[in-house]
Amino acid sequence: MFNWNYADPVSSSGALLEAFDTLAKQLRLLDDVPLKISTVQPLDSAFRHTSVFPPEPHPLAYEKSSQRLPNFAATCVRSLEVMIQLEGSGNWPLDPVAMEKTKSAFLLRIGESLEDRGMFVTASEDEVNVLTSGYSFLLKIFHERGLVVQKQAGDSNIQSAPSEDKELFFRSQHSSMINGLHGIYQAYGPVVRLAKRWISAHLFSSFISEEAVELVAAYLFLRPFPFHAPSSRVTGFLRFLRLLSSFDWTFSPMIVDINNDFNLKDEKEINENFMLSRRSYEQNPHDIEPAMFLATSYDKSSEAWTKQSPSKSVLKRIASYAKSSAELLTNLIIHGQSGQYTWECLYRTPLSNYDAVILLHKEKLCRPHHVLFPAEIPNGKLVIQGKPSNDFHPYMPLSKSVVRSLHDTRDKLLVNFDPTAYFLRDLKCAFPVTFKLWHDSIGGDAIGLTWESSKKRGRDEDDEAMLDPTSILKEVGDVGKGLVRSVHLLKAPKLE
């Protein structure tokens, strides 16, 4: 059961950790940057063994051109986020915008220095990626003063962009905390990977972060009563599904205390924060924020991963899916695989539960080999059918001439490029309140769509357009031209 053909994250982590150590050493040795780098910390889930698909070394992401090249290589390479801290200085600007500009300047200078030392660097004002030892690393600078600046900006109602420092702080604390679980519970990593795959397969990637999944899984290991902590991935996965479906999210906070850091004062503070988040329940029981309250030692107010999502309605849907999957998995464990219901059904989501479905050209995904089960054409009205684009292919051929022109070939690499992610971003910009988008971020070729109520959209000309949903879905197909295989209408929207 669950025998997928991909590398085990633990056994394949040696090369990744070695590559990170090489990068970290080079960063600390830089002497031509105004401030020395004091701390280098990996943030990606691959470093804590909870990535469903751990990154594999890319043949074009090395310093030297003497390696043996395969016939084909992936066009896209995923960058692994790395947080760096600089030595202290009193010259940092206090203005949030100026601070972010200063960070960008530092990152560009760091990129130039690394490139002078033989590493391949792709740099822009938005991000700096370093390709070395077969992997790509996305550099981010964390400055503690950014947390203070953001708080001051919020207190004085100054309009400013969300602080990246706060997100980096949460992610660094989370990574450090989760890493401590692996030495205690060997089954934790495998359980999390199954859980993440399940979340994505049922198109919940838009609504629950992978950090939230890791915390929910950690809870069942830390508080397994009346059982012992799970010792196998199947047992742990089953308990994860049951926990998702049965936990009283409306009236109870989920307190994840990995290092036994909490005392009575901390628990009182968490419960007060939780009750504060539920004060609006009587006035509006359908819109609780956050619907899923996850408290940790670094986040006692559930700000980090669940402040905006999932909503109560989405969480109810997740719990319902988890309940049916738990029942199916229990039946498979007791009776074995027989008839039409096998373990594959745990990871096949019914597309009939959506109002419309967008199917994507599998060969135009950045990682088509990650698709577990190709989506079946749903029963509904075919609105549009599109041809695949010739501008993008997930694999590039590598011939002997590539070795001689390695730099030119590297320029064809697309770092952190994901056609599906950009398509979803464009849809959200074009239709911000028309529908919800449900997708699989790990390896899916289908996107679900559910119409938003007219109350959320507002009673304007948008309601008139909703009378003819096919026109909207045709626009959806136009936004994703070249990637969209077909768009299907299953249910028309209901006007209130």
C-alpha cells in the first residue's frame, strides 16, 4: 500500500544537506559584502524530511561543466528557500519600504560575490537564486527590526506591505521545531508526506498550508491518548484523517507543544486568544477567523498559518472528506483490497463536487511525472477546448554540444516557474470574487471551481454576467490559453 515511485526523503537528503553546507560556508566566508553573514538557515520542507517529492540534483545546477549529462533534463527547477541574517548594524532604515530595498541591494551584492566564486546565480530585484551542487537555493534576508517596524506601522495605521520578516520568523521557528520531532518519532515524516499528498489530491492546496498539515500531524504524535504514538505510516495517516474529521475546531484550540515549553500562564494566554477569535461567532457563525486555531510556542495567536484560511465552510468540507477517507482506509485495513474500492480511491477526488472543472494539458505542467492519477473528464457541459502551447515543454534535450555551451543551456532553465501557479494567480486577479479555486499543488492536472454567493460578489453587473456562466468560463479558458485542455460547466450559480 502507498508504494509510490519516488526517492525516500531521508535517504536522498545527504546530497541536499551537503549542497546546503557548501553554500552556507561560502556565504559566511564572503568578505566583500558591507555586513558579514552570521546565520544561514534552511526553511524548505525538504530539509525537515516532510516534502512529498524531495528535490533531485539537476544536471545544469553545478559549478563545473565536466559532469556526465543525461539525455534529458527538467526545464523547471524548484528553488529551496534559505534564510540568512547579517551582523548587527545601527544604519538600517526604519521605513519598511526602504528596509526592503536595502535587503534587495544586499542580496544582489551577495549574488554577485557568489557568482565571482564560480556559482551560477539568477538575480532580480525580487529574488536571488543560487544554483550549486545540483540544487537551487532562494536567498532571503531576515532582520529582527522588521518585526518591530511592522508592529509600529500597524499601531499607527500606516499603510505598508506585509512584512516578509514576520513570515521568515514564523518559518524559521517552525522549521527548528519540526526538525526536533524526527529524532523522537520515526513515523512522523512518512505520515506527514501521506497527509500532504491527501490534502493536495483533494484540491485543498489553496486553503491549508503545508506547515499547518505538519502541526496537525505533530499533535497526534504528541497527544496520542488513549493510544501510543503511531509507529507506522498507515496507522498515523488513519489517525490524521480521524483527527481532522473529529476535532472540535469551533470551540477548541489545537495546542501543539513540541518541546514542553508551555506553562499554565501560556495556556491561559492561548485560551484567551482563542476566545477573542471566537467573539464574532454569535453575530456571524458562518465566518469565524481563524476557523482552525493552531497554537505553538512561536505563535500563540494562530497568526502564522491559519489566520486567513481555511474558512469555516472549507474546513467543514475538509473534515467531511477526511471522515469518508478514514472509513475507507479502515475498511481496507480490515478486509483488504477487494472490489472497486482500493487504496487509490483515497487519493482520487470526485470532480462532480465542483460547479465547474478546468482540465490542464498534462504535458504542459512543470512536473508531469508528479501527477498521481490523470483527471477523468467530468460529466458536464464542455465550454471550451484548448490546444497545448508550443512555447513550453517540461523537459529539455541535452546533447554533447550542451557541454560546450553550458552557460547558454543554463539560460533556458526556468527557476521557480510553475505554469499552474501563474495561471491561478491570473485567475484570482481577473475574478477576485466570482468563484473559489481548488487545486493540487503537488501534481494535479485538474482545477475545481465553485461559485461564490451573490452576497460576497455584491449586487451589480457581475450578477447579470453570472446569468450566463459559460461566458465567464470562456474567459477562464482564454486566461489559461496554451495550458488549459478543457473547461466544463457542471452547475450554474444560484443567485440570491
